[in-house]
Amino acid sequence: MSIEPTPYQNATNQSISERDLRHVWHPCTQMKDHQWLPMIPIRSGKGVWLEDFDGNRYIDAVSSWWVNLFGHTHPYIASAVKNQLDTLEHVIFGGFTHEPVVKLSERLVKLAPKGLTRCFYADIGSAAVEVALKMSFHYWYNTGKRKKTRFITLGNSYHGETLGALAVGDVELYKETYQPLLMTPITAPSPDCYFREEGESWEAYSLRQCEAMEALMAKHHEEVCAVIVEPLIQCAGSMRMYHPAYLTRLRALCNHYGIHLIADEIAVGFGRTGTLFACEQAHITPDFMCLSKGLTGGFLPLAVVMTTDTVYDAFYDEYSTLKAFLHSHSYTGNPLACSAALATLDLFEQSPVLERNRELAAHMAKATEHFRDHPHVAEVRQTGMVLAIEMVKDKASRTAYPWQERRGLRVYQHALKHQALLRPLGSVVYFMPPYVISESEIDQLAQVAWDGVQLATLGG
Ligand code: PMP
């Protein structure tokens, strides 16, 4: 009897999607759309390319929700995971440990901003955010500051979809319905440079937004545990971007007012913004840094919250003091995921990834220069390997398209017919590709995006 898994025989896009739609409920999807919008069943992936069951190919321009760094099925990461599979697939992480997690923690501490010496693991990004929020609150609780129960967040921010993470986010579409279930954060205006005055620099605008933050801190510091931010790019908030000077100033304000800084680098970590971590560009060390997504090169779910000895020490005491952080997830520190993460870090060491990314980023900029003159493009913005094109109804006044028109969806549909997976956020088309994309593939994406934008903006 064969012990090989059965291969898909005679499967087609249609046969798989029909079976899918009978039982599967997909994330971030109005399932009824699939009455007319095809579900795309993917058979395999290689590098930046995905292939469906009918043999159509797509460039994964969004790194499969921003997780993939070095391409799909990268042989080096795959072989590291395969080796680990035969050694230890998983073990309880309370009271037990294993070599991959020890090695990974040692390497992360060396790479992270100085002072982040402690690694607490979870499995997904949202869980890491929950950990950081709870840890910050609990730190103040353990140190006698029991009035500190609230968080400051930025307008237009996104930190995940579990209830705590959702509460500190500010994207209405995801949050509005659940308001009655959520704690209430204090929301400071975003440093998002889309709103800068004409002629104003990114730096000047971002710094100007610090004033409102400072006023909120001055008023609320006694009740505030932490400020949580997405460094440099508010990704789910339409890829809006700001200047690192904001983070530098924010760090100083947090120090001054006795408030933690939580850097959610779940989407921007591991080279997306041009440096390994976005915080490096502001020369700061946050009190908590959340990592996930690219941590395993996009292979397996894993998340980590890195923090300081100061935080760690506030929990370190006799058991009977009940100061311990009693948070746990079943798959904490999974060895397979850690082996993928270690292989991912090897790939950063084995070649000058960030330097190559600078060339690719420059090429992306060149390939999309002409979008600036498009009558329905308000802005083309870029930070490192993330480039976004914002479509608007009226360029002069920057009037947005009504969301009901789903202009971005038209770009998505057009791209699927032309070998690209572009998944706009509302009316914002963006590229956040795996780092193994070639210059000619970038050109191809730019062409598909241009034709898609032309089509999507027809009729005003
Ligand atoms: N924080 C940020 C900045 C994110 O972009 C995301 C996911 N898009 C999350 C948190 C949540 O991560 P996950 O989807 O793995 O829960």
C-alpha cells in the first residue's frame, strides 16, 4: 500500500473552487462575491510565481499578505523545515525548550535594536499584539502603577483582528461592527504624509503631528500604559507612510511621560522598509517589538514579542507574588516554524539582500514614475520595497472614490487576467513583492497596474 499522499487527479480550477465554496469560509471576504468573482485555487508556487490548476500563472505582487520574503517554496527554507520534521515537530513550551528556539532567540537579539534581549513567542501577528498590550499593562501593574489601563493608538492604524488588537486599530471597515466589544483607546492623529500641505516635507509634516500626540500624553500619561504604532508604514491603512523623525520624537516623548512604546513591525520588519527593522531608521529601541509574517520567510505561522530586561525583571519574582506572565498559546515557539525562521535569517546573511532591495526599490520607482501624471492618481509613494499608487475621483481636490464603487477590485480582476496578483486596499494599488522579483517582472507589474488603473478609472 502506498504511503504517499494522493495527488490531485484531474483537478481543475472549477472542480477545486466548487468543492471549496461548499465548505470553506474565507478571510476578509464577502463570500457572496464568489457567485461572480472566481476563486483561484493555487496548485503550486515557485519564486514570485503562483500557478493555478488550469496552468495560469500569477506574480505574487503582495507577497501573499506580506509574509513571503524570498519566494515561494524556497529550496533552502524548505529543506530546513524538512530536516526539522524528522527531528522534532512540536513540544509543549512550558517547562520544555528546544534548540531551534534558543538559536533563533540568540540571533534575533543580535539583530534587533539594542536592548531588546527577551523573546516571548506566539503564533500569529494578532497574538503578538495581544501579548505586547497585556505585558505592558502587567508591567505597570507589577510596578505599582495601577491606574495605567489605557493605550494610545494612531488614527488609521491596524494591528490585527483579535479583540484587543482590533481595539487599538483604527480602520473603520474592520472595526465598526465590533465596537460594543472593544476597549476604548486614545487616538492620536496619524503622521500619515498624504495629508501634508503642498510644499511641506514628509519630515516637517510628521513632526507637526507630534504636537497632538504630546498634548494627549501630557493629559493622559497617568492612565496610559503604552503607545502602539506601525513604524513608517500603516500598511492595512492603505499603505500610508510617514517620516522616521516622528518615531524618534515619539520615543523621547514616551521616555518623558513614562509610557511604553510598542513597535508593531509585523508587516514592516525584515527589510520591507529598506532596513532590517523600520525602527532602525529612527535610531530607536522600542519597549516592545512585535514580529511575525516575514519572520519565517512566509512558510509557517510564528510571532515574537521582543522586550527589554527592565520589563522582564518586573515579572521575575517568587511564584507566590503572582507576578508571572501567565499567557500561553498551544503552538508557542513551534520548532518547525523556528527552523524556517533560522533558514530565513541565513538567507539574509548569505547575500546582500538589503543592498539588492535598494536596487529593486529604485527600479520600482522608475517603472511607476509616469503614474504621477495620471489624471486619477493623487500620489505615488514609496518606502523601501513598498510602493503604493492612490487612485482618486478628483485629482485636484483629492476627492476619494466612494468605497461602494470598488475601483480597486477592477484592478484586481484585470491583473488576474494578466498574470499578476495585485490586491488593492480600497482604491490604493500597491506592490510589496518578494525580494526575488526581477527587474523585468517589476516592469510587467507596472504595465498590468497601469492598464488596470486606466480601466478602473474609466467613467470619472
Ligand atoms: N499588525 C500589522 C501591522 C499587520 O499588518 C497585521 C496583519 N496584516 C497584524 C498585526 C496581524 O497579524 P496576523 O494577521 O498574523 O494576526
